[in-house]
Amino acid sequence: MPLPWEEWPSEARLLLAFMVLWSITGLFILGSASWWVASKEMGDGSYFIKRQFMWLTASWTIAWLAVSINLRKWLKISKLCLISCLILVAATLVFGSTINGASRWLVIGPIMIQPSELVKPFLILQSAHIFAQWERIRSSQRLMELSIFGLLILLILKQPNLSTAALLGSLIWMIALSAGINFKNLFSSAFLGFALGAYSITRHEYQFRRVTSFMNPWDDPQGNGYQLIQSLLAIGSGGLFGEGYGLSTQKLLYLPFLNTDFIFAVFAEEFGFIGSFMFITFLILIAFLGLRISLRSRNNYTKLIASGCSIMLIGQSILHLAVTSGSIPTTGLPLPFISYGGNSLISSFLIGGLLLRCALESTGLIGGLKVKKKLA
């Protein structure tokens, strides 16, 4: 243990408790959402739960590893890990397995790797590393680092994966904003990001159909609007208190991707408005903890890492909820700690572990980032 439990700050204790609650609850939600599909398609209702539990065990190990290693060491390896993930993203365009028209996965034996998920924690670390010392590095180095970020986003767009590219671009932008980067530069980069997104939408017909269909999915209820309509029916059927755990109707082969990109719709149907409100309140508490950890941080590096981890976990969750409720166009974003998938779980737990490490280092009782010059 990096610090005796009795010396952990209250923010770290609460965050760890919330991560345990989030992941265990997620396993039960996944069990309800996937049981019927697993029974029909796999012949085993617990098929997805058993595999998720295996990934959950591995993910908790990775989270504890993140907590045990000081942030200085994480920052030293962040660039190498980021470039490695970038190479893997590029490899998906050549050797990747194409599913639903997108090449986002590399198949290595029985394991499917999704590099665009695994890159998230390292993008947080490297963004914090660069923007924390932005005023002290040369223009050529700034350009090189930004070029790596830009290439990564372009490669993810090429898969195509507009939702993840937009999420990662927004993450970098928010970390830069937290670091106090010149607003003129931030505005220019935001404009460029919107332009790239618009270009991708016009180039890929299925993305264009998704954007237009979400405005009125009933124009094509059996085609492009089907998924969103079923999601809205599930959420609406939940009413105030929900149908009850395990009693969702839409999970009976009506709602596509119900155990990944639309799992919140099943949750909303079973637990209703009250359950959904409680989950959103839970996210607000996580965001508040992340803000507290960031404000208590003893240096800019830790502050930006804590901000980036909070932005990623809460931002992706909000986007998932927005997609299932029809507030934004349909995209493929898993709900952290809940949606089925080992890549998403590992990424989320590593991010959560880094946030916990930030909370521990904010006490000053364990080794951390004390001298900025060492990282410049």
C-alpha cells in the first residue's frame, strides 16, 4: 500500500469507495442487460458477466498499480506509451478487424485490442506533461507534441471513429484550458476541430445518416432511426420508479448494442427517473471529488492530471447519457465501469487509479512531483 489507509485523505477514500460501488453496480446492470441476449446467442446467460468479471479483476490490479507508482514515473513513460498506442491505432487501418463498418480492433489470439480506448490515460498524462510546462519549452517542441496529438486524432477519424476522436480532442482542449493556455490559440484549435468533424461527417455516409436521423428518428423508424427510437422507448417506459431490476422489455432483442453503447437505456427502463437522477447525482459527486483533488494538488502536473482524469470519466459518461436520450447524434461510446468490454474497463480503471494517486500525492506524505525542473 503506497500510504497507510488511516493516512489517506478523505477525497481518496471517497473516490475509492465510489469506484468500488460504480464497478460492482455496473456488473449487476450488465448482468440484467445481457442475460437474455447471452442466453439466445451464446447459450449461456452468464456469458458476458463471467468475462466482464475476469476483466474487472485484471482492471482492479491495473488500478492498484497506478496508485502504487508515483506520477513522476508515469509521466516519464507517458510519451512512449502514447506513441505505442498511436502505432497500434495506425495498425488497425491495415490489419484491423472491421465490425459495423469501422476498423477499430486488433485481434491477437483470443483477445481483441481497441487502441483508441487504451490510449486515453496516456493522452491525459502526456497532455498534462506538455501543457504544465508550456511556457518553458521551445516552439519546435510544442509543434512536435501537438503534431503527435493531431496525428492520433486523424488516425482515429480514419477508422472511422468520430465520437472517440471528438472526445479525445475535447479532452486535450480542456486540459489546455485548465493550464491557462492563450484563449486565442484555444479558439483556433476548437475551430479546426469542428472543421475536421464536419469534414468527416460529409465524407462518411453512415456518420451523416446518424447526424441527420437523430433530429427526427421517426422519419426512418426501421432504418437509421431504429436504435434511437428503441432507446427512447426504453427510457420512457421506465416512468418514475422503473419496471424493476431484470424486467426491461427493450433488452429482449429490440435494442441494439444494449450491453455496450446503449446500456444506460436498459438501466433507465428498469430504475426509472429516480434511478437515473441518482446516477447523475453520483456523477456530480465524482466530478466534485475530482475538482477537490485538482485544487488540492501541490503542482501544475498533478493538477492537470487530476483534471484530465475527471474530465474523461465524467465527460464520457455524460456523452453516453446524451446519446441514449437523443440529445446528441448516435455514437459508439461505452459507459465507464458499466458497459461490456475489457478495453473500456482497463482504460477507466487506469484513469481512476491515476486520479487516486493524485489524491494521495496531494497530502505531501508520499513521493510525488516536487521539482518541476526535473520534468522540463
